[in-house]
Amino acid sequence: MVKKDECLSLSKRKLSNFDIFSDYVKYTLKSDATLLIVKSRGGLGKTFSVLRALGGVEHVYVSGYITPLEFYDKLLNNQDGVIVLDDLEGLLGDKKNLAMLKSATFPSLDGKRVVQYSSSKSGDEKNAFVCNAKFIILCNVTPKGADWGAIQSRGLFFDFKPSNDEVFSQLLNNSNVDVDVIEFMRDILKHHNPVNFRMYQHIVGLKSVFVDSWKSLALPVLSVSDRHVFLRRLLDSGLSVDRQIDEYKTKGLSRSSYFRHKSEVLSE
């Protein structure tokens, strides 16, 4: 049993978004939870983070386009295992896949998760089975519609939004990291634009080929938005909101655009 002082110590522990992600995977594996959904922008290593958190736990990984029959067979052959579903857009392009995922992730009235597949093709008939698998779903955007809403409501949902500092810290944990590239990215991006691992990988590649000009070549990769930088500087300026709006309007932009853009920046 965990003691009270240990609980207090845990509650005071500062967790990064990457720590939370890892702990949610472990919680899903060790508890009665059956579904974890992780959403984030691309390039943040969701797949790598999940595989690292899984450690040696056996699992099946499903990504991209898959037919309903193929998806059914994946579920049937891993009905008591761990199933990682990546790239939902490809997976849920068929309504039958979505229906099976819905059945596989929450129970019917008798408390069992029953999955079945039927087809008009000869030889494709399958018997229904009880699914006891645990699911980890990774996505850049969440699908729309009532069926997906029903699935998401039954799972633990994590909107994965690591800060630039958290991403850089993850990179610096790698013994082979190029610190010069990290410092260059920090200096250019600051907190104005979100960073991801793919940016780093591309810039390291450019540096390996173009030793003298890699910094110039890296700037388009970082995609720094002048308007984004301008608004961030306004937010950091200490000016009142009305003064910020007046300055924002000097760029030919509206008051409503200011609040919309501000919301986007603060949500990073």
C-alpha cells in the first residue's frame, strides 16, 4: 500500500507532457482501462513514445489503410493483447472498421465487448468473439461523428501538447544529439513557433551535407511565421490588451483576428 507521504511526494513531482504520456500508457496496461487515445500535432514521436513505454510488452501495431476483413482478423488474433492503432484516417475510411472498433472498445449490455464481421462473399463469414484487448489510439486529429464520440467517451483521452523546451529536453537526452543544431533551433524559434523532432532530423541531415550553409538552408524548415513572432512579442510586451490590439491593427489585421490568433498562440 502506498503511504500518505509517498502520495504527497508523487503529487509534487513535476511531470512533463512526455512523462504524462508514458504514465498513461503504463496505467492502461496495469489497470482495468481498455482504451487510451493520444492526440497531437505531427512530428512529436507518438509512436516512438508508445513503443518505449510498452517496453517488452507484446503488442500489434496497425497503421494506414486496412480492409474490414483484415481489421477483423487483427482483432481476432489479438483478442487478449495490446493493439496500437495509428493513422486513424486510413483505418476509419470504412464504416465497418469504425463499427468494429466501437464494439471492441466498449461493452454491450451483458458487459462483454463482442466483435463480429459479416460479408456477402463466400468463405468470409466469421463467428463473433469476445474482445478483451487493450487499445492505444494515436491521431493528429480526432474524427467527427457520434460513433467516434462514443468511442472517445469510453477511453482516457490525452491532448499531447509538449512545449518547445520539453521537446528540446527529450532530444538532449540522446547521447548522439547535435547540440549546435539544438541551440540554433532554440535561438530561431524561441517560443514563437512549435518545434518537432522531424525539424531536428532534417536540419541535422542538411548540416551533414552542407557544412557551411546549413543554417541558411534550415530557416525554411523551421517555418517561422513573422505574424506569429509579432503577436508573441506583443503578448510578452506588458502592454494592455487594448494597446496590443492597436499595434496588431497596424499590420492591417482586425480585432477579431487578434483574439483568434492569440488563442492559437496560447494553446501551443
